Amino acid sequence: MAFRMPVTGGQAGAAFPAPIEFVGSVRSRPFGFGISAPLSHLTIDGDSLLVSGPGRLHRLTRADVATVRLRIRVVGCRVDFVLRDGNRPDFYFAAMARSAIRNALKERGWPVEG
């Protein structure tokens, strides 16, 4: 599977499991261009979502995100973030581990669709 526990970093809070990191690709909207796999990472903890890749670093907090949408693609899945104002950022994360990402988000209290 394409995920790993971060070596550094603390636990976000006593109520949530330790942060977990998934390897994949950061893509730009609207056409999904981005050849950063497997150099990009999605780190999930109880307070924030960190999406990083070559030349990119995006941190979304619980206050920013209304829901996280997981969509099945021909190969892998697409992880979309819906902001509180109903808009989506100009990026998304693509990975192979849909069920592992969904479970990690739910375990850490994030609202998930899909």
C-alpha cells in the first residue's frame, strides 16, 4: 500500500490517532495536470490536512474544510476538498489507496463523502 506513518511530528490531540501520510500526486484544476507521483504526500491528523509535492505546500485546517470527497477514477482515486464557502481549492490529491484514506479520515474525525 502507498501510505506510511510520518517519522516526525506529534499527535494532534489525545482523541485522535497519530498522523498518517499517503503517497500520491498533487494535481491542478481544471485539467488535472500534474506528474508529481510518487513525490507528493497527503498527511492527515486531527487538526489539519497537509498536501505537499514538488513546489507545492497546502495546509487545510478543520475550520477551512466542510467535507472531503473521494472519487473513484479509472486508476486510483481523487481526493477533493470542499471548503466552508462551498468552493474547492485549485488542487486535488490523487492516490491508489481509497479505502485506507477514507478510513484514516474517519478515524481522525474528518467529514468524508464517497
